[in-house]
Amino acid sequence: MPRDPSEQLPLPTAEPSLRGRLFGIAHRWLKRALRPLYWAYQRRLERKLVADGRVPSHLGLILDGNRRFAKALGIDASTGHSMGADTAYEVLEWCADVGIPRVTLWMFSSDNHSRDEREVESLYRLFAEHAERMAHDPRIIRRRVRIRVIGDLGSFPQHVRKALDNLEAATAGYDGLQLYLAIGYGGREEIMAAMRKALQAKAATGMTLAQATESLAVTDISAHLYAAPCPDPDFIIRTSGEVRLSGFMLWQSVYSEFYFCDVYWPAFRKIDFLRAMRNFQQRQRRFGR
């Protein structure tokens, strides 16, 4: 099938702020306009998906390629991130439609703090804005999506942490799709934090350090991960063509199936999603056996 033509649009000549707005509008319009062209193929994939019936119990998504998508179109990075956020709402709808009960979106790595200061500030604003938006979004409310934030937010501005806290509180009573937003997340940092908590819990019972380390088990670490007691992801998708995890759920992904998609995250379409789901259904999971 042909790729999304928005990936091949010529570079505009307008000022960045204007062309960012124009391309945001054009991108959304093109995605709507192209739907009839892919309808038949999409329907075939959907029928196969439903006939098989198997979907991940926990889907991990590495949202990669926002900046490269923006660069390819000659727009600013913040617009690329904003367009990527819009895609995330669509993908959550698709996940709910096929019955995936848990989704983790990796939105901001602990390493991303080292990026250009202006870009990081724009991401902080984006997180705060969308946290407030999601708390009242009809799609979130209708689907009864419960949202948790996983990661280390210690270095985030207070207003961002508050907005994310409010989002968690607003959805705490929902019993639909369980959504985990990995923000300020790093796999190594998560394992270290879990190990500290596990040892501290043992120390609280009166164990010496030697006794605590001797009795430390895999289950102790798993019980103190950011999203515990959420099951490990059985399927992880990364967009943008990069073939690596970059630290995403290092502990939990030991038996995960991986799918690497060439398309940049803002251009990720329902057809791409359905292809990935069909690929998952065709896997034979062995769990190391």
C-alpha cells in the first residue's frame, strides 16, 4: 500500500509559526481524506484480527520520530510533538476498540532532559496542557480510561507535576482501559529504584543488609516497579525505524514480542496499528522454553 503522502510534502516557504499551524491542519486533513483509499484493506485486516481474537494483554508503545517527522516537513519540533500527541489519542481509541486492556506510552525519557532547553520547556507545556485536556476529554470519560504516570518526575516543574497528579486523581475511579504514561522514565533508573525499595522493605522487618540481599528475589523487584502490579508487556511497538529499546521496560520486556515500524509516530495510521496486531497474532510465544 502507498505511504501517507504527508510524509512527502514539499517544504513550505512561510514563516515557521505559520507553516507549523498550516502543516498541522494539512496533516489532519490528509489523514481524513486518505481514509477511503485504505478502507478495503483496513476492513480485511480488521476481519482477520477479529477472527483470530488474540490481542496483547499489555501493549507498550515507544512513540519515536516526532522530531524527525517535523524536520522532514520543515516545521518546528514542538509542532511535531503536538501532532504526535494527537496521534496518541487516536491510537488509544484503536486499542480500546480491539479490546487491549493495558497500554503504556513512553512519552519522555529520563535522558530527554539533556535536549535543547527550549524543546524541553515546550514538552513540559505540552504535558501540562494535555494532562488537563485528558481529564475532561469525552473519549477518556466514555472509555473510562484510568491513567497512571510512571517515571521520576522529581526534576519536572511543579505545575506539570500538579497537572499530572490531577489527571491521575480524575481517572482513579475508572475501570476501562488502563493507561500508563511513561514520563521521566528510564529502565535502568526504574530497576535501581525498585531494588532500593525492595531492600528498604526488608530492612523495615529487621533484616540486616546481608540478610536482605541474600533473600532478594525476582518477585521482590517486580513488586516495586513503577507500574506494579501491572503485568509485563507482551507486545512492544516502536515507530520511526529504530531497532532498539533504548531502556524501555528493561526488566519487564524479557519475554515481550517486539515490532519495529518504519513510519514516524505522528504519521502512524490505523493500518500500521492493524498490521502490528496481525503480526502479534502470528507469533508463537515461547517464554524462554
